[in-house]
Amino acid sequence: MAGTRGVGREAAAAGSLPGKRPPEPELEPEEAGTPSPRTEVASVRFEDEYVEDSSDEEDIRNTVGNVPLEWYDDFPHVGYDLDGRRIYKPLRTPDELDQFLDKMDNPDYWRTVRDRMTGHSVQLTDEQVALVRRLQRGQFGDVSFNPYEPAVDFFSGDLMIHPVTNRPADKRSFIPSLVEKEKVSRMVHAIKMGWIQPRRPRDSTPSFYDLWAQEDPDAVLGRHKMHVPAPKLALPGHAESYNPPPEYLPSEEERMAWEQREPDERRLNFLPRRFPSLRAVPAYSRFIQERFERCLDLYLCPRQRKMRVNVDPEDLIPRLPRPRDLQPFPTCQALVYRGHSDLVRCLSVSPGGQWLASGSDDGSVRLWEVASARCVRTVPVGGVVKSVAWNPRPTVCLVAVAVEDAVLLLNPALGDRLVVGSTDQLLSAFTPPVEPAAQPAHWLEASEEERRVGLRLRICHGKPVTQATWHGRGDYMAVVLATPGRSQVLIHQLSRRRSQSPFRRGHGQVQRVAFHPVRPFLLVASQRSVRLYHLLRQELTKKLTPNCKWVSSLAVHPAGDNVLCGSYDSKLVWFDLDLSTRPYRVLRHHKKALRAVAFHPRYPLFASGSDDGSVIVCHGMVYNDLLQNPLLVPVKVLKGHSLTKDLGVLDVAFHPTQPWVFSAGADGTLRLFT
């Protein structure tokens, strides 16, 4: 027994030391055989107290209490344990890479959480994981709790003879309350003084009011005074009868025709049928639908009185003069100029009106006599001719031809010999400067072989040329190049053989240019706009917006105050420069793209050629009175060209003195309409 007590004291002493396991008691062999009751009790106590104790389990519980952990952000520790020692943070906070490696290597990563109080990772047990999953599913935390236990009836439904309690009633249950008496007396005093108004009995009758009683008669809703009653339904006729006459019953063909029509096109929305008696008539299948549509008509369809204006339809049509009063203008085809083997892109008439020049895709320029349609001369140029322009000066016989990247100046040697000779003298009188300046184009003299053909000068640009046009005085020429940029438009001076680029920067792809006939203006047409530049001031004067997709052609009125634009979306736009930068009139007479427009230099006529193969001649009278708008009347549609490769009329030009119009077509012919 003494040995046992000693062992118990040692165990108690060892138990007082934290984290140390007591040594096993050593028993004598003879004593081990018959243990005493105290020894059994001590051994059992040892097993219960230290059965799950280990030396590495330390109580690191944080004892900082209800303190925000943000206070410890700047300290190396996160709190204190039970002995007052600091609980230090982990030396290294795991970053995303550590978390990823831990996730890949640790099979229990999914059940590991971080304790914010200590900063260490805690691994959840199976019971804790099961508890979390039950709470996520909305179940109770306790496994043994049954939410569907049968209800216990504390009181039975049977009527008992004796009461549950037999306590006598309180005295206050039959003595009037003094507090309530005081409240009632206060309310009676307030009613006498008028502080409390007694409730009046509510009127049970429903109240109605006029919705438009306070309406302003001048407001928009004032039109309700012009109330029009809803139209009544048409009364049923013989077709609606259950026993209609035989002529109202449809035949088999009429029945099939009725079924094949659209519901909106049927005269009746039902087929008449015959029944032996009214009792045999079935229910009408469209009854609810027709009632619903009738209700919609009654409250959704607006009804108002319309004041009918008695107007003569003839007064609505604008009063235009008769074409017979607007003569002369070309009415019929007079001559056909045949000789080109490919489509004719351009043409130009000499200032005297005796000769005609045409350029074609067959690589040649042909010179025709207007009166006889005879080809006087053919000049091969070795490329597609994009533009031909006859010099407008009567004292100069010169034709500008745009071929590939060059402009060729030809002396056709037609007409007066004095004019032909003076043209050569004008070109040969030029003396080149000692120090030639840098120019955007190169002027080259023609060789002897080229001079025999009629070529005098060649202006090389290095880029494809799409148009060449002369100034009214015949000394300046504007050229349009195909590549976009600031040097897309060039101006050449014939007498000094100088070339210059008038613009600092480009404004889109230039389609056409034209000189103003009176003022020092240059009109430049891009795809969406027409710009008017003052050449002396070197500034933009106006920007015209034709409201079309792609401008194709440009012409200026001889007086200079009106501009005509054609577009590939079949619009012909007339601008009045004194009126606005917007179109004065947009004509849509053609069905296809417009290729060319032209003004007559003397008569009030203008023409347009289109890919539909027609030339439309219009009367365009411009008055000297600025208060009177121009008069535009289409007078004639001229046809004669056949469509080739979906192309029709490619160019149009008027005779300088006669009311005649020339047209160049994709069928390889030129036609004169007189």
C-alpha cells in the first residue's frame, strides 16, 4: 500500500507539470497478482486523465479576447496564450504558388482552413466537415435532431367535467379600474373642448367624378368635344341565315377558291351553310375573336371629324410649260459615228463645232467631221484613252488626250491652216529656263516620228491620269490623277510649261474637276462633296453636299452660278451657288448610274447620260432675276445606244452653237441627236 501511495504522489506530481506524461507504476509481482481496490481506482484514474494526451499538443489558444485583429497588422505576433506568451505569426505567408503546390501535394487540402486568430492552418475533422455540409444544405446541425417528430397534444380535445384550475377569480376582475376611469375622463374633456372630433359615419354610396371637368378647352384633349360615335355593326344578311337561299350557298369550286385566299382578301369570313333547323346550328367558332376585335375597335381606334378640302387634282400638279414651247432641243438621232472597235469613253467638240474628237479603249483617238460622220484621222496612242479635251480657244488647234500616266497634246491639223501654223509657232516659241525648277510633272518634246502623227508635247506624271480639262482661256489645264493624295489634282500652264499642285492635303478620292467659266474658281468633286476653291486667294470658298453616295460627273453652267452633279446612284443634282450649299433640285429620271452631264454653252439645255442607254435632255432656264428660281423641265429622252457589259452612255457633249447633243456609248459608236 505504501508503494502504491508513493506511485500516486509521483503521478500527481508529474500530472502537475504540463506536457509531461507520468511514468508507469512499477508493481511487485506478488502485489500485481492481487491488486487492491485503491490501486484499481488509481489506475483507472490515470487512464481517463491522460488517455489522449501527448507531449506535442500545446494549448496555443489566443486569449486577446474580442479585439480586432487589424490592430496586430504591424506586429510580428497575433495575440497571447494562457501563460501570457506571444503567439507569433507564421514566418512566411503562403502566396498563390505555395497554395497551388499545397493543393497539388496535400490530399487533405480541401478540408484545411486558416485560423485567423492564430494564423495557422487547421485541418477539419470528419465530424466538422459533416456539420458544414449539413448547414450548407439547410439542415440542422445536430444529427440526432428530428424535425418531423409527432406533435404532442398537451390538451386533449375531450370536454372535461372539472376545470384544469379551480383558483378563485381576482378581485380586480370585478372592480372598475381607476386608470381607465382617468383616461375616459380626459377624453370626455377633450371632446367637450373640441380637441377631438368624433368620427362621422362613412357614406356607403360610391363616388363618381367627371374626368374632363377641369380640362382646358384649348388643350390637345379638347378634341373629345368633337366626339364621333362608333360605327355600328352591319346587320346580318341572307348569307348569315341558317337556311340561306340556294344562290348564297357556295359551290365546290367557290369553296376551294375561298380556302386558298388569304383571310384579309376574303369577302366573307365564313362560308354560308344550310341547317334543317335552328337547333342544329353549331356554335360559331370565331365569336370570341370577333367580339374581342370589336372591343379593340371601340376603344383603340381614334375617331375624329376631318374637314374635307375640295381641291382640284389639276391644281396639285405644278404648272410646267409644254415642251413644244421650249424648243429648240434635240429630238431625234441624226448620225452614227462608227469606227471604234471597243467602248468609247470620252468625246470633245472643237470650238467651231466642225470637228469631233473621241477616245476609246482600243488605244486610238479618232477625229470626225461632224456634218458627214466621216473619220478624218486616227491617231494611235498605245493605251486606253481616259479623257479627251479640245482647247476652247478658237485661235489654237490643240487636243489634250489622257493616256495611262501621260497627257498628250495633239495638233490634229484640221481646219484653217493659219490656225494650225500659229499653234505650232506658239508651242515652238517656248525657251526653257536656265535653272529648271522642280515640278510634279515632266514636259517632253515629241520626236520626229511622233510629230508626223500630230503629237507635239507629252506631259508625264508617273501616275495614271483619269481626266484632263481646259480653262476657258485655253492656257491652263487641270489634270486628275488616280492615286489619292495632295498631288491628285495638278494644274499645267501651256505657255510657260509649268506644273503645280494647288493643294497642301487631299480631301478624299477626287472624281472630277472643272474651271469656273467667269471667276478664278476651281471646282473639285470628291465622292461625297463638291468643293469650290478660290485660286487667287488660295482658300476654300464653298463646300456643296449633293447627298448622294458617289459623285461621277460634274458640269458648270456657262453663267457660273449653277452646278450640275451626276452620281452612280442615278441622281442628278442641281446646285444654285447663290441660294445654298444644299441641292436646289434632285432629279431621278434615270434608272441606272449616271456617267456624264453637260450644259449647252448658249441654249438653256442640259443633258445626262446613263448606263440605262438613254440621254435625257432637260430645259434649264436660269433667270437674271435673283428672286426667280431656275426652271427645270425634262423635255426629251433620247435612246439609241445598246447596252454592252452593263454599260450604256459614257459621255455627253453639246454642240457649241447648235442645239445638238453628242453621246459616246459602250457599244463603240458615237451618236448625234439633232
